[in-house]
Amino acid sequence: MGRMSILKTSLVILALHVVCVSGAPAQSQEPPGNVIHVDIDGLRSDRGQVLCALFSSPADFPKKADRAVALAKSEISGRQATCEFRGIPSGNYAVSVFHDENSNGKLDTNFMGIPREGVGASNNAKGRFGPPKFSAAAFQHSAGRTDLKISIRYL
């Protein structure tokens, strides 16, 4: 093989490498769909963080976040926050959120169990004498992107 043939072969291999590396998405990237995006407003300050939990059944909603399908947290800016849940299959879900003002990772309550920090749920569902029911907060998520807006309430 002559020097020109080796040079041409090297250039072809280099060009293929550049096309493959730059033209194909990395395998570790998530597909662009199946996202539940939650915009949260009504926060009384930028202090602390917002914690979000995604539930797929009424069994543990909204109190047992450790049994949620997914968890997310967000910093607060301008009294607003955003949580995203990625890679979520189609189904029926409900979201609960709370303003963790002191960043201790839990919802602080008074001696009667009433939250001292702001709370919210998808569909802005409200409970009567307790947290909202899953059925009031439930929404259908189909493949792709679902956008929600939740307003925090302070009780």
C-alpha cells in the first residue's frame, strides 16, 4: 500500500469517526419524552427548598414520600420553583409538594399535625380536615411531556 492510499484511508476513517461521534446522540442521554414538569408558585420566600413527590397510587399519597414513584427537589428563585420527573411511563399519577423552609428534608407540623410549611398538590387539590385525596390530585400522563402548575398554600 502506498503512502497516498494510507493517507486516504486514514482520512476516511477520521471523517467517519467525526460523523459518528458528533452525529449520533450518546447512549447515556435520556429520550426527550416521558417528562412530568411541575411549575410551583405562591412561595412566601426564597428560603429553603421545594420537595416534590410523584405517586402512582392512593395507598401512600401524599404522606409517605419514601414510597413515591419518584422524588425531586428544587431551589427557589423569585418565590417560584420547578421540579421535573424524567423517564416516567404513561399512567395515572398525583404530585405532592411542600416548601421545606428550613431545609431539614421533612414537612414540619404543629402538635395537631397541621403543616407549618407550605403544601400543594397536582390539580391544586385541597383536603377537608386533612391532606387531599389521590383522586382529587390525579392526572393522566401519556408518553411525552406533561406540564403542571401547583400553587403552594400555607395553612
